[in-house]
Amino acid sequence: MSSSSSQTTAPVVVVTGGTAGIGRASVREFAEAGYDVAVLARGQAGLDGARAEVEALGRRCLALAVDVADTAAVERAAHRVEAELGAIDVWVNNAFVGALSYFWDTSVEEFDRITAVTYGGQVNGVRAALSVMRPRDRGAIVNVSSSLAHRSIPLQSAYCGAKHATKGLTESVRTELRATGSAVTVDLVTLPGVNTPQFTWNLNKMPGHPMPVPPLVQPEVCARAIRFAAEHPRRNSWVGVATVYTVLGNRVAPWFLDRYLARTGVDGQQTDQVTHPTDAHNLFDPLDAEHDAGAHGPFDDDASSHDPVSALARVVTRATGTVRRLVPGLA
């Protein structure tokens, strides 16, 4: 994308869902790289914690309480970021909510809410970002996706449907930008199972505590890939060996994965810890309003801080020099 080597002000990034998990790690990743950061999320304690981390790194932070399913609220937030931090260079769409439940046990309201946040939030973010980026003819949008956008699994029909839709949205908007000669980029980062607090926040209608499908990576692994995708725009970035297996495996033998997931997919997303129908979830109200959860979930012992797939992609991209940098001078 176009940028000027004479740029003297700090670049500005917006991260939705930036108070926990992958979003929180991304907030730190961008701040450490010299960005001023706007955090859009619902939980006040998480917003306060993210702002404190950014400011401790010497960068400016605008922490805004926003429900990304609210189109008007996202648009207002974009204008406020531009007014208080400056022109938005990068917009990361990361916010989501989820459930562990059979489709027929998921109410209409629950399904619609997951879709409104996980897919509708990305739509709102793309729209708001383009409204300020297209007139300047510069900017990078990164949509955080999942291997479940390529291969759905049981108990997550709403989330899987939303991620499939996000993939379709991204591909359509990308081709529209190309067709109109725009220098704005929109890219996907496709992730595996990640150790985040979301697995203590999901709506759960199963007997066991939710867990991400292993092998897992830490959220910082994803954050590095997200920043690299913003600064080195590419069509799609894969993170994790599990993502490679999932995407390619479904292309080669989807019928096999149907049978395999039918046998293993339900129990494989639950721990032995018993849960209760009254356990709190964050579908409609945040769970980090009073307690800052940070980036990591409860599965530190099972998650890797390194990923050969995304690391190799970064090496190859830098070596070939075929992709333009977003902001000169930032590593």
C-alpha cells in the first residue's frame, strides 16, 4: 500500500476485541512496534488494562467501550480515533463471542448474537475502516479468521458460519478494491486453536468445560502474524501446523473429516471439569467489566509460544521482497 518515507507521526491501529486474548496480545504487539493504539471492546476493566499497557510502552491509547455489533457505534468510534489519535493506518477486526452447544439447543437469540458480533462486527469494522481509508487511498484492514472458516466442527455452528462468512466478505471486498484501483488492502489471518480467556467466557450447554482444539498456540503467536500481515499485505496468512492440516485436509478428504469429527469433535472440545447451566458467559454482557483477564486463558501448559508456519512465511516474505511495507521504518 502507498505510504510516505517522510512520515514522522506514529502510525495508528484500531483493534476490536482488544481487551483479551488475541486482541490484547495484538494491542501490545503494535504498541511495542511504535503504533498508537485504539482499543474497541466492551469490558471496562479490560479497556483500562489495555490502555495501561500501551501507555507503559510509551504510546498513546484511546480505549473505547464499543459493542462491534452496533454499526453506528463503530462508525462513531472510527471518527473519534481519527480526531484524537490521527489517521487510521491499520484496522484489525478481531472481536467475537461463541458457544459450545448443539445447533438445536442454541436459541434464536443466542445464534443471532454470535453472528452479529463475530460476523457483523467484522462487516462494521471493514465499513468504518474503508470510510476513512479509501478517500486517502491507503490503509490496511486485517480480518482475523480461523481454520474453522474452511472446515466446520460440531458444537460451534454459529461461530463456524460467521467465520465462513468473513472469508467470503474479505474475498469480495478485496476484489472490489482491486477493481477500482484502490491501494487499500484487506487480508485474512487464519488461526488454529489459541489459549485465550474466551474459553472461560463461552456460552456452554455441554457437561464439560470448553477447550480449544489442540495443538494450541499462545495469543502472542497470532499477534505477530497479524502485525506482519498489516505491514506486508498478502491474500491470506496461516498460523499453526493445525491450520495447514485442517485446510488442506478438508480440500483433499472432507468426507473423512466428517466422520472423524463426528467421532471426536464433541468430546475433544471439553475438559473433564464439570460445568453448570448457570455459569456466566459473555454473549450479551462482558465478563471483563470488573476483572481484567489479559491475553492468556487457562491452557498455558498446552500452548506453544512458537509457530514454524507463520515464522517461515515471514522469512520468505522478507527474503523475496515481493510485498510492499505499510509503514517504512517499522520492523
